[in-house]
Amino acid sequence: MKSRICGCRAAGAPLRFFVVAFPTRHRHRHRHPINRRLDHEKLEVYQVSLAFITWLEPILQKLPKSLSVTDPLDRAITSIPLNIAEGNAKFTGADRCRYFDNARGSALESAAALDVLVA
């Protein structure tokens, strides 16, 4: 029996052609979803940003909330890994660079806030 879509004899031929001609970007990632890690988790810079948060969190807990630098510092350190993860999920280079630049800016803001605490 011929398929109505392309005239092939096998009923599944159009589907097989579509899968071969237009493979999904990350088809291999969906085979074992339990063992799958997200792409940003594999980045060393992402792991270091999480370690930075872990290192700084006890210090932030000891600081009085009335200090004007406490809240911006907390927001800046939180936005570093968030921007890295979101930027790594973007497909175009310009989008990725924008988020990575934001993460770098947040890291510099964190460094400046720590300088203010020490001064």
C-alpha cells in the first residue's frame, strides 16, 4: 500500500525519512533521563560560582541586615550561576555572550561589595 505523503510503499517510510533527514539536536540525551546532567552543570565556572555562594553564605548570615551592602551582595552572588545557566541554554552566540557578560558583571559587583565590607 502506498503512502499518501510521498508515494512510498512502506507506511512508516515518511516518518523514517523525517527522523533521518531532520534529527533532533540532542536526541541521545533523552535515552537515559535519570543519568542526565544539564549542560550548565558540567561547566567548571558554574561549579566555582556555586562554591563561591557556599563560601560566602555563612559570612552573609553574620552580617547585620541593616548594612546597605548585604542585600546587593546577596543578589549579585545569586545571579552569577543563574546567568551562567540561562546563557548556556541560549542557541545564538550573541545571546550566550550577553548572559555570560551579565554573570561576569555580577561577579565584579560581588567583588566590589566585598571591598566595601572590608573598607
